[in-house]
Amino acid sequence: MIAAALKALAGWRGYAAAALVGALVAGPAAWTVQGWRYGAEIAGIQRDQAQQIADAQALARATEQARWSKREEIINDAKTQAAAAAADADRARAASERLRQQVSRLRAGPGDPAATGGGQGQSGADTLDLLVRLLSGLDDAGRDISGYADKIRIAGLACERAYESLLDHPASGAGG
């Protein structure tokens, strides 16, 4: 039986059988080696991708932190401007109160018609009363309007600065 198998493998059939056995052994070995190479290459790609993701996240955090810092700066500036506007309004209110007191002193002053109304007596006092009421009404209305205008202006400027600060970061993809 062995002799018959050797006789059958003699010649070209033996070479074919040897080639078949060699292919059956070399094929899976080459497949395994290629798998190892591709596995190492894939691991390198995954490492690079993980590093790129970490870098992108760090950049996003830094950008967001810069935006929040700029936002806080804008808010603090707006608060400072609002405080300055309030201080100006307080000074204007004090000046208005001094003017009212001065007009009140004029009204209560000596009975000199020339000092109170240009020599007209009672009509001079009426003119002074009209002046006091007009001054008071205009002062109150002006104070309300200027306070509202100051608040709106400060809020608008803060909004513009906040929007412009977003445009200053081209890495964020927001334009600019």
C-alpha cells in the first residue's frame, strides 16, 4: 500500500501533491501574518484618531472657555456702565433737586414782585408756579426717558460685543 502510494506520487503527480500541501500550509500562515500586520496598522490608525479627537476636544474646551471669559468681561463692562449711568442719574437728580429748592426759595422769597415775576404781582407768581410745575414734569419725564435709554443702550452695546466676540473665533466654525 505504501509502495503503491509512492508509485502514484512519482513524476508530475508528486510535484502537484507537494505543491498542494505547500499551498495548504503557506496560505493560512500568510493569512495570519497579514492579519498581524493589518492589526498593527489599524491599531496605529486608532491611536492617531484618538489623539486627534483629544486635540479637537481640548481646542473646543479652550474655545468655549475663551467665549465664557469674553462673555463675563462683557457682562462686567455692562454692569460698570450701568453703575456709571446710575451715578450720573443720581447726580442729575441731585442737581434737579437743588434747582427745585432754589425755585422754591424764589417763590417764598420777599414780596418783591420784580424778583418773582418781572413786576407783575400775582401774575408773576402764577408764572413762577407754572415754571415750577413745568420744570418738575419735564424733569421727571426726562429722568424716566434717559434712564430707559441708558439701559437700552448699554444692553444693545453688550449684545453687539457678545455677537462680535463669537465672530472672533474662526476655529469654532461660526464664520468670520
